[in-house]
Amino acid sequence: MYWVEYEAPLSVYECSSKYTCPGLDVQNCREAHTGVACGKCIDEYYQDSGGFCMPCGAFTAPIVPILCLLLMPVALAVMYRSASQDIDKWKSATNELLGVFYVAMVYSQTVGQAMNIMPAVPPTLDGVLGWTEQVSDISGLLRLECSFKISYTLMYLFKLLSPVTAAAVFAGTYFAIYPIKRFRLDRDVVFSMYFSGFNTLFISIMNLTLQLFQVYPHPNSEWSLRKSPDILKSSTEWKGLVGFSALFIMMYCVGLAGAMIYAIVKAPSQFHTRQFRLRWKFILLQMRPSAYWWSSVNIIKAIYLASTTAMFYHPMNQTVYLGTGLLIYFLGVFQVLPWRNRNVLYLDVFLHYLLAACCLLMPFFVNTARGDEELNQISTIFMGVVVIGFLFAFICVFGLFQMGSTGSQRLWVLYCSTQARESVEVFQTLKDKDLLVEILMDLPDVDLSICVEAMQILSVEMFGNRETRRLNWRKTGHILFNSKGERGPETVEWF
């Protein structure tokens, strides 16, 4: 649908959604919508994830921003005990649940990113999965337009500063409690807790910083923001915000990437120190020691996904770009197997399989000529695929609770004891190097890779070998050294 104004009837603007812009008349917008291309809401209305203007109701007071500020110190206090656990507790049920939560949140943000590509989100789909678009643009939950009568410029800057505001709340809580020695917080734990949330919502944060460059064209050669079509690329308002947006892109994107690269480079030599483990726990906790660097892949993927609508404006190109990135990540997970917990690994693989299926459905939404009935049918299939992912996440949570039960722990101990006994019997016979070479050469490539990786893991865990780049918090491994350099299970470990 298209929109024109009385003063310039030959200057045609394309609406971002046919549901908000019915056309058929000059400056004709759906109720509560106004401005260029019906891209703005009237007073006491806010724009939801689907671009519809909804009444503010009880949110006319700044309830949501105030609640967010008040709840952050509470969340810090509740999660602090779990966040301060050292490596001997990293296999706890709480930490494994955090892994499931992280993967599910990334899945939700990715679904929201896919829905952002749709030229017009069908009301049926928006009613069920519209909240994923809000998760993909978490700052929209603040509903600032309901709390304050401010311009787009001030609202955008306020949203850009929301991660900085959260950091200030965490720092303020730390310094407020610091004089009370009994309740004093560990600064490394507080640092890790803040960046855990930052890392979890990184797709949303990157979406926000790139929002100014997510535009689409009009027939009259003008360009509008996808999120706020009334803001034109040629306007002084847009040009005045470009510098701020670039600054925050550098701060959030380059800053976090640089910090993670520093931690990953330092990890092999510093992982044995408790301070390093607690400070950078948010990037090391969920990953296998052999794939501790995979957190940087997650950051790259988040930047890639958020840049979809900034790199391309045509929905079909966006769909291909998004699907290609998800496919590459899917193959990478299969190759590296990065997650520490098996349930989290299965969940990540399965959810990206479902996301690939969603990408196959996206071209049906791109074709705007389809009737409402056909779109509703496709929307039902899309919703079914997405909901299956959330159901599988709940199954993984149930599986984690089952694994934490007393009976499951006993079976796990029995399984490890059995495997250890059989491994000792095998290793005692492998004293002939030529025989071992012959065995390895006869193995299929995949089996050989598995054996080599298993031996590298044992080399690190038993002898403290650092040549494999696998993280080990013991300097000398389980088989310890004495002061003479002798190795044996009964010697005293020294640092």
C-alpha cells in the first residue's frame, strides 16, 4: 500500500505494512497511526513489534523503566551466589539451565529477526510470536513514548544508552554495598554477571545500534527507517543521529569483540587463576575446554544476524543472507561440538535446524500478492515450527532435572567407573608403538579424529600438556609433579 500527502500528491511513499496503511485515499492511515507512510503513533499510543499503534493504558506513567532499574539489583543479589561458583561447580544444574536459557533466548531473537524481514507480519502470526520481535528489540519493551512526550532523537539516544544505564546500576550496587564487609561483592563476579546479560541480548543490542541503517526505499527516491517510517534518511533528524549510532556501534560491537579476543588469547595461560575464571566466566562457562573460543563465534553470528536488514533492503536478499549465515553456523556446531553440556548441544543443533526450516518458509511471506487465507496457512506452519523449538527447550530442561536426580548420578558414577576400568585394560596393552601406528592407520578418518581428540584431552587432563590449547585450571594435570620434576599420582602438586 502507498501513502501520499495533500501538499505533494505526486510524491508517493510506500508503507511498511498494508495493515497499518490501507491506502485508497490521501493521508489515509489506520486508527491511531499518523505521519509519513503512517509510521508514527498519535499521543498515548505506542508502536508494538508488528508496527501497530496500541493504547498505552496503564503505561502512561514511567512504570516499565523504573521497574527495570529497581529489579536489576534484585537480580544481581539473587544470581550472585550461582555466578560466584568456581570451576568445580560449573557442571551444576543451575549453570546448565543457564546454558539452555541462553540458547533459547538466542533462538527467540533470531525468530524475531526473521519476522522483521517480512514486508507485512500477518496479524495471526503477530498475535502469537510478536513477542519474539520485542525480544529482538528489547528496548521497545520500555515503551518510552507512553512515559514521556519526547522526539524520536531523544528516544533513540535513551535506548542506545540503556546498556550503559544497566552497567551504571550494577556498578552503583557494587559500590553501595562495598563498605559493608559482610555483604561485599566480588568485582569480577559482578563484571561477569553484567556481561552475561549483555552477551545474551547481544542480537537485540546490535539491532538497536544498527536501527538507523535499517531502511527501505520509496517510489519517490526517499528512504525511511523500517522501525519508524516517518523518519526519512534525508531528514536532519536522521543525519544528526548517524554519528551517535556509529559511536555506539564501535563501543558495543568493537569493544565487546576486543574484550573477548583479549580473554580468548589470555585464557590458555591465565585459566588456572581464579580471578580470570570468574571475570570471564560469561564466555567460558558453557563451552568445552577444547572449544573455549566458540563464544567469539556467537558474537560474530549476532553481528551478522543484526546486520541483515542493514546490508540489504529487499526481503528476498535478506532471507538468503540470513539463511546462509544460519547454515554456516549449523555446520560449524556439527564440526566443533562446542557446548559443555550434551543437552545444550542437542538443543542448539535442533533449534538451528528449525530456523533453517523457517528460512525456507520466508519467501512465501515476501510475496505480498498472496491472499490473506494463504498467508494464514503459511503463518500456521511457521508458528508450528517455532513452537516445536520451545517445546524441545522445555524437554531439555526436564532432562537436566532428571540428570541431577540421585538415581541418575549413581548411574553416571557407575558408567564412568566401567569406562575407566575398560580404558585401563586397553592402555596397559598399548606399549607397542608400531602396533598402535598400525591400528590408527587402519581406522576411518572420522574414528581417527575422535581417537586423536580423546588422546589430546587425556594428555591435558592427566599431564597438564598445553600444546593442544585446551584449557586446564590445574597447572600440572591430575598426574602431579614433585619438586624434582618426577611425575606420579602420589606426588604433591606445586605451583
